[in-house]
Amino acid sequence: MPEANPTKDRAVIIGESLVDLIKYEGTDQVPVGHPGGSPYNVALTLGRLGQSVNLVTALADDDHGLQVLRHLHESGVRLGAGSYALDRTSTALAQIDSSGSASYIFDFSWVLPAEVPIPPTAAFVHAGSISTATEPGAGIVLETLRRARNQALITYDPNVRPTLTPDRDQVRARVEEFAACADLIKVSDEDLAWLYPESSLDEVARAWFELSPAQLVVVTCGGDGPTAWLRSGGKVSSPPQPVNVVDTVGAGDSFMGGLIDALWRRGLTFRAGADRLDHLDEAAVKDLLDEAGAVAAITVSRAGANPPWLAELKR
């Protein structure tokens, strides 16, 4: 498909796409397939919010791969070159408990081209989750972020998966390598509890400021709402938004997409935008959290990773 507007600013999202096979606890229902994967969900969110997005991923030319591709195109997301690299599209069996929380069993593969192209129109580059922890692709993702720092605002979400990468010390070391590339880090409190079981959220945020150039560390805390730490020393929380939770699949990813979108709408893009993050005060950061939280609230109100379209948001 030809590029409609190759000069338009865009986000480049790097990472896994897979099909979530969703099964609800206590039922005999055959698992229902929904396209997913953390970076995929971030890209989908941005596309539905009207932003231009390229997703660099790894798929196979099979039924699940076609399902993923169709869903991307419907949401305005373009597939990056070299993304058909697998013999079988990855899957995740997402088991949903009575509270709507998901646990995962993965059938996962991850490869990338030797060099991921970053177009000059890339205002943001985002990576995270399994694709930043699993070789042979993770090292290529890391080098891509290092290269992209000359141009783009870099965001990162570790979104750790201990069932796939159980070596805590190894995962922590890799997370810190990626954090060292990022201007904004988003992470869940559950991830931090696994990565740093002896440390408080405050301690981890301050430690990450020491090892990275990040201006913001944002921690999502499920039903308690997100909190952001500012390099300048501030800390701000956003109250949870009232919602009837169907399940939490893709909640953090849609929050991440909403956060990038909120930055984008304020002109905080490219390297110049990254350099201006340190000028944000607590009120401005709270507005970012509120907007991202509104996106996530709609996502959890329906089954699967199904982020909202722009028209669904009250702005």
C-alpha cells in the first residue's frame, strides 16, 4: 500500500504483535482470538486517536497474521518493512479471572531485520515488553533506540513477562539498558514489585533518573490510578476514573498510547519536544495523566485490547 503522506510526522512503534486467545475463568468457552501484544496495542491506540503510526513487528503469513494486519489497517496503522519474518504468528493464552485481571501463557517468537529504518518524520519512537527482553530481536531494538535518540522523543515500557523471561537479574539489567535510552518511562507497579522487590516506587523512580536521561517516570497502579515522578523533584497523581471493568487486557498499553498522544497534541515531539519535558510543571503532567487515563478507562470497559477511537473521548 503506498504511503498516503510520507512527509507527515509519525510515531514508530517497535515490538511484538500476537493474537490473544482469551479464556474466562470458570467457563468452558473456547478461547476467543483478539489481536494484541503490548507495542501492537500502543500503535493501535495511536492510530485510533488519529495519529500517523508505523509498527515494526514480526508476523507470519498465516491466519493469525492476517487477522493482525486487518486490525492494524482498520485502525490506520502501517506495517513496517520486514515485519513478515516468522513461520507462525505468536499467540498468548490470556486467562481472565473473576476480577477481570489477565495472566498469560505464550507461544512466542521474535526477530527483526538487522537494522530498523527510522524515517526522518519519526517524532516518537516507542518500544517495550517482550520484544525488548527476547533475542535475537531485543539487541536490535536497543541499538535502534540509541540511534533514534538523535532525532525522536523516546518512550519505553518494560511490561515484563516473568513466565517468558524468569531470570530477574538478567531482565533488570536489560530494563536498565533500555531505560538509559528513554525520555519517558512508563511502568506498572506490578512490574516494579517484580523487578525491585526490596525498593519502593519512589526509590526506583529516583534510581532511574540517575541512570537515564528520562524527565518523567510514570507508574500505573491499576485501580488506584497513575503517578508520575518528575526529574525536577515533583510527584503528581491522577485519580482513577470510574469505570465498570470487563477485563484489563491492554489497559497499560492504551494508557501508554494515550500518553504519547497527549504529548503529541501539545507539540512535545522530536528531540526538541523531549528537551522541553523538563519544563512541565505538576499541573501539566497531571493533565497528561488524566488524558491517558481516560483512554485506558474505555479500554477496560470492554473485552480484549480494544482501545477507543478519538470520537469516543470527551475532549
